[in-house]
Amino acid sequence: MTDLTDRDTIHTAEREAEEEIGLKSEYYSTLGCLPPITDSRVIMITPIVALLNSPKFVDFRLLLNETNEAFYLDLKQFLYAKNNYKMLEVGDHFVTHHFDIDKYHVWGVTAFQLIVLATLVFQQLPEFPFFRHGQQLDLKLVTKQLKKHFQMCVNYTKKDEIKQEFDRISRLK
């Protein structure tokens, strides 16, 4: 959750990662963010995507009143509908995606965003319908929109650097 002292959504994610699982920012590089999404409680979630500097961070320090467990799953598994996947229709307009991978159950907004991220990273559509009534994602459209959003997010996090460079260039004219 955002604190009043957080500078932006990326700062919130960095603070939360350190508080909840002990992952300090020196262990990863922030790549950008996915578009915000609202969960069933009408809470706005902005997923921040980062790349670990080493293959696996293992020194988890869980904040037990907020985090039960931390684990790794292969992102590509969120594109396949083997025995580990089901989609449930919720009301007239929504679906929830559910994955049982190893001993973990990943569902709802988390599963949704991991499907979107896997689609973008691997440039491959999931082998199951993404929306109601068998509708699939449009890979070209998703890629174009997410790359644009990612770039805006990265540019925003570097806004001070960009402003300084712009000011420097402007002074040269």
C-alpha cells in the first residue's frame, strides 16, 4: 500500500519489497510497470516489473503479518493450459484465471497480470481464452500498448534525469 512518504508507485513497490520479503533495491533493476488494474475490492494496483541481478534471491525475510511465503515460478507457465489451469466466470463481465503450479495457487489479479507479462515477454498468446466467450488477446495491440506504457513509466521514474538533460541541452542553444 502507498504511504504518504512514497515518491511514486515505483518507490512504493521498492519499499514494500524490502519490508515484506527483505528484497533490497541493490538486488534488482526496475524495468517499468504494467498498466494499473483494479481488484475486486476496488483497490488500484500498479504492478512494477524488475529483473533480479542474480539468478535467484534466496535471503527472504518475510514480514509475517503481511506475507506468508515467497517463491519462484517460471513465467512461461502462465501461457499454458495444462491440468494446472482453469478460468472461472464471475458475474456477467469478469473472469478469473487460476493456476495450480507445484504447490502454489496463483489466481485473480496476480494471474491476470502474469499472463499479460508472459504474453509481452515471450511474444506468445496464452493457449487458453483470455476473456469471456473464448476471446483472445491481440498480441500486436497488447505489445504496442504495453511497450508505450512501459516507456512512459520508465521515463517517469527518470524524470529528474530527463529534466536535467533537457535543461543542459537548452542552455547550449
